[in-house]
Amino acid sequence: MAAVFLITLYEYSPLFYITVISLCFVVTAAMVLGWFGFDVPVILRSSDETESVVPVPEKRMVQVTNPFALEMGSSGVVSVTEGVSLLPCCLEPCVLSCYWGCGVHALQGALQTHQHGPSKLTTPHLFQEALHFQYHHCQSFHISGEDREEHYTKMPADLGITDFGLLPRERYPIVAVLTLAESEARDTYNIVASVTVVHVPDDKYSLSARILFQYLLTAQGNMYELKPLFMSAENKGLSEATDPDRSTEAPPETQKREPGKEMPGMEDEEDWSEEGKGKDCVVCQNEPVNRVLLPCRHACVCDGCVHRFQHCPICRAFVLESFALFQQPHMEEVEEE
């Protein structure tokens, strides 16, 4: 009967074409909108559906003190022949050792020695031995706890080195190592050394000077890579909260973590709570930003909105975990007060 009806409709009425086109449009629209199981963009979903999204796992963090911080200086021309200025900031007296032309494999071997060897790289002498002296020049500076001055390091001109070759290179321009100068401080802090790999432009590679990698070495032989957090320019207080010279967030399973994991820095909770006020969540625009999404490291949402999304609102990367910049007081404790 259906076939007879379609044939009759085709012979006697233009409605046949209208019916076919309408049917194709409905099927296509249904597929696009996900009525047959296809994924639907978040903007097309209802608020009830966003409530049912699987909550983002929370990475448990503990607070540890990082006595080291190192930044690029702002004075002078930066190059292999002209040198570079470095700005260390330490909580205790430290030694800044700058290794010019340090071998890439030598540095990797030294870091592995710290992780798996019997002795840990807690002093400049131990670090030099672990590098097997595979560098062109070493210059050291003694940094006091109150020192906030830039320190200028330069490779001697009599070495005749103006570049480190074409890519891929076998040597880093500078490897800057911060170690605690006093043995009492080494027993106090869990973090005993900071390793910073710095790129310096030369005749063969003119990329501007910048920090390539930063690692923290612990007394137990662990190594962590410091990575920046990404946030809007309005959240200046957040960027100040990531200053590594104050304190550093690390997970409770510190002893078992592998190299290259997150150790996002933060200030004391009281300081952050004051600076964090008014930094609105990009989703609700009401609550302050308090969540960092991993692995993209965008600090952009509040505690309430972090459970509503499986993708970062900024870069759309899939969110595997998140952690809080500071711990919110429990509701029960607030009510008791």
C-alpha cells in the first residue's frame, strides 16, 4: 500500500518532492542534534544534562616549602658572547652555579644519578662530579637570603666560543643550579636543589633568551618539573600566588611520583584568599577562580563549576584532573563558627 501511495503521489502531485526533501531534512537534523546517539556540543545541551556529567577527579595536594626561585634578569643584551643576567630569590643562603655549555647527556646522567644513585646532589661539588665536568665554564655566586639583585654571568672570551652549533644541539647554553649553602638548611628543607636550563641566543640560533626547563630535586631522590599555570591577565593575584619562592603544592604520594609531574606553586592560604577575591570564574562570573585543570593547567573556574565540564572552557582540552589553589573551609566548620 505504501508503494502504491508513493507512486500515485509521484504521478499526480508535486508533494512527492516536498515530502522527500522534508524527510531528508528531518533525518539530517536529527543526526546533527544527536537524537540518534551522536555527541552534542555543550552549548546545545540542557542544564540538566550538564549536571549529569561525570565529576572531574580531584588531585590531592600537600603544601611543601620551596626555598628556590630563579628568573631571567632584565638588564643588558643577552647572548653567548655578552653574557646573561639571572635573578635568584632564595629563602636561605644559597650557591648559584652557572654551567656554560653543559652537555645534554651529562645533565640527564646527573639527574638520573640523583634519582637512583647512593648520594644526592645537594652541593655544587657533588653536581660537578655528577656532570663529569662536561661543560665549558662554571661560575658561582653566593646568594644571601635577603639578596634580590641580578647576577651577571659570562663565558670567558679566551675560550673562543660564540655558538653551540646547529640544531639538534649536544650542549645547553646555560644550566643554572641553586643549592643550599648551609648543612643545617639541607636538613630542614625537603627540596635541596633547583636546576634551570636557560637558552641564550648565539650566531647559529637567534631565539630569544628564555627558561626552557626547571626541575626541583628532593632529599629523597625525587625530581619534579616546575610548570607555569595559565590564567587571564585580570587574575594577577593568581600569577603572584605561583611564585616558587614561597611554597609549593605537591601530592601526598611524593615519594612515588615520576619526573615531569606537576608541582604548582602557591602562597600561604591567607595571602591567596585576600588576593583571590574578585577574580571571577569564566563560567558563572560570580565565584573566585580556585581550580586548576589538568593537563592543560588553565586556572579559570571556581569550585562549583569545575564539576560541570569534561572539557576546559578555555582550550577545550579534555580534563583529567583538577586541584584547588587553596582549600575552602568545610560548611560544617563555617556554621559552627
